[in-house]
Amino acid sequence: MSHLAGIHGFRAAQLWQPGGWQAAATFGVDAGGRLLAAVAAPVESLGTWVLPGMPNLHSHAFQRAMAGLAERRGSAHARLPERRDSKAAPSGRAAAQSDDNFWSWRETMYAFAAAIGPDELQAIAAQLYVEMLKAGYTQVCEFHYLHHQPDGTPYSQPEAMSLALIAAAREAGIALTLLPVLYISGGFDGRALSPRQRRFGHDVDGYLRLLQSLRRLESDDLRVGIALHSLRAVPEAAMREVLAGDAAKNCPIHIHVAEQIGEVQDCLATRGARPVEWLFAHADVDHSWCLVHATHLTAGETTLLARSGAVAGLCPTTEANLGDGLFPLADYLDAGGALGIGSDSHISISPVEELRWLEYGQRLQTRHRNIAARAQDASVGETLWRAALHGGAQASGMPVGEVRAGARADLIVLDETSPLLAARDARSLLDSFLFAGNTPLVRDVLCGGRWVVRDFHHHDEARIAARYRQTVQRLAGSA
């Protein structure tokens, strides 16, 4: 895998732009993998349907290897969040319906995470990133909190786990926004981290040193931002210290917020406000922020988030898998809010399925159709694809998600020979791509000026998959 030699010209019969499809479009790619608006060199035809690759704004790479392992009914005494009110433990039929939730899933995740070191993480992440590229993701924001050894002891090279993710991204050929996570406390009440959380933890000084070390490695395919795990894991004083320093300037800032009802109730009980309400009162939330999930919002919080310019980071397949709830999409779009999509726990690795279920969840809730299309005759597919490209690019802090001069040359080419696209024109193409069938339609992928997928195959997928299988087999044997 190498950059295209010199300046290379391309032609697309139809090229997706923010305003819609552009017919007979030509453009160039320079030797550094950036797009040029015009090119005098001979041009190569890419095919009929060419789109910018999709940014994936939320990933926990190690969870790819546990996808499907938490789908058996759990104990009747599944761990609930740290609420102490009289409603925290339902009984009778209600208890039977709430045995398994985010908090019981989290226990499975902790046990799995304990077996993963740098070598395992690189093997898992490289496989995941290959799957992302083949699905049409060309950039990923990695929300990374497996920092230390399982007992909390730092590795001899403190950034070893971060370096494993960087190496995996470069093996696969995907652009990476690495978001090292600050994780200090085990709950809103400031309790110490539990034994299984200790490998996540830093104090503020240690966290800032990690950022400083990783930022020396930034390049065209690597950006390093900030992740605050959640309000329950980052005390107010620590949040203020990190955000006030140079480390938080001109970089993406991501946070999990308002994902579960239990989190909202705990925040109300300890801080006297709902999570999003509290965050806006205590931080300058603007376009550099990405609020991941933000599932449980009041009407006022929905408007506040939309008007701030921040991105709502939505992960519909994971949110459905965990039983989190549904984001207030229609009201948020009506208020002009920015959004992007992420595959999060990777029970699905497909921008098509994330966007499909973002819309379908709304349809099931409202019992109406075409919810994302807010204007007469608007296309649901075009609305969602356009929004996710824009919001994902904003959350990544990288020049991605558009075909414009100076942006990364991250493009996907659809298979125009597929029966699913037969007789489709520019008016119906994206709706058919997102809502018709389950056959993969991403034929070729150019990422940073490199062909990483041709004719549905990643250039190194056999080796990466073989190592992944061996790694997962070892992990299963040690469980």
C-alpha cells in the first residue's frame, strides 16, 4: 500500500458534494494524499457513484472481540448504577424485565478487558479497522481508556496501549483521531476506582503527560484530542483543570453524556442538575465538542446542544443493543443541530446500518415514516448521509468528509453493477444505498491517497484476520 505516484486525476460519473450529486466531476489527488480542485494530468474513471468516506466518531476498539458475547439472559440481581433511592431495585414483573441493562453489560466488558494487552489490542484494532474501511468508514475517533496493565500498574512505556492503536490504524490504512480518556472516579460521589477500573485511571498530571507524549506523533493521518470519560468519572475540578490548559486548545473534546436514565438520576441526586444541563453550566461547550450518545435530553437541553455548535455523537446500533433509548432526532434537526455516527461497541460495523437504525428507531417511536427528512420532498438518505459526513468531520478535527481542495483523499466507490442499484438515478441512489438490502455495496476505498480496498478486498486482510483469530482464541482460552 503506497500513495499514488505524483499527481493523479480521477473522473466520477456522479460525485457526492454537500449540495448533492455532481455529474461528470473531475478532480486530482497529490502525492501527499490531498485532494486538488482541478488537474491537468490524464484522468482515471472511478465509476458511476463516488462519495466521501464516512468518519466514525466513536469507537472502543477492544470491544470488537467481545461482540455477541453478552447476549444471554443474566442474573436476576444484575448490578444497577450507584443510586440509593427507593426506586433503584424494581421487583416482581418489572424486575424480570430489567435484569439486563447497560450496567450488567458493563460487568461483562470489564472482565473481557482485563485480558487485553498491547499485542492483543493491536491485533483486534487492526481487524476492526479493516472491517471499517470495507464498510465505507475512512476515519475513526478512538475513545481509548485501556491505558495500564490490568492491576492499574503503568506499562514500562506508559503510552504502550495508545501506540498499539496507532500501529493498528497504520496497518489498516485508516485515519485516526486518538482520544485518550481521562478517568478518575468510580461514580458521581467521587468514589475510588474499582479494581477492574484501575487500568483506566490517571490523575490530571499523568493524563496531561500522556497527551504531550502522543501529540509528538501527530501527522496527516493521526490527530490527538481529549476525551473526558463521563461526568461520573471526571470530577468537576479535574475537568476544569484540563479544559483551562493548553492541552485543550484547538483540538476535539469528546465526552459520554446522558446515555442511560440511571446516569441522569445520579447526576440530579449529586449535582442538582441533569448531565447535559450541568455540563453547559460548567464548561464552554462549542463546535470543538462531541457529546456522545446524549440520549436522554429535555426539550431545553436539545435546543441548547443544537445551538452550541457541538456534535451529537450517535451510535444507534450500540444504543439499541444496550437498551439505552432513542435520541430526539426530529427536534434536534429542527433546531439545526450537528450529528455524526459511531460504531461504539462494534456489534455492527456499517455506516449504512447506523443511519438506517437512526431513522428506524424514530419511525418505531412515532409510528410515522421519513422522520429525518424535515422538508417536503427531502430525501432521508441524503439528509442523514450529509449530516453524518459533516458532523463526523467536525468531531474528528481532521480535513475529512468532503471532496474539496486540501481535504484528505478519502473516497468510496459503490458497485454500480449491484442489482440493488439497478435503475437508480441521482435522486434515489442514497436512499437505496441506506435502505435497500444488506449486500455490501462499497467496492473500492481510497484513504489518504492510498487504495486500501479494491474490488471489495482489503490489501492485507488475510494476514490481519489470521492474527485476529489467533488472538481471540488465546483470549477465549484465558477467560
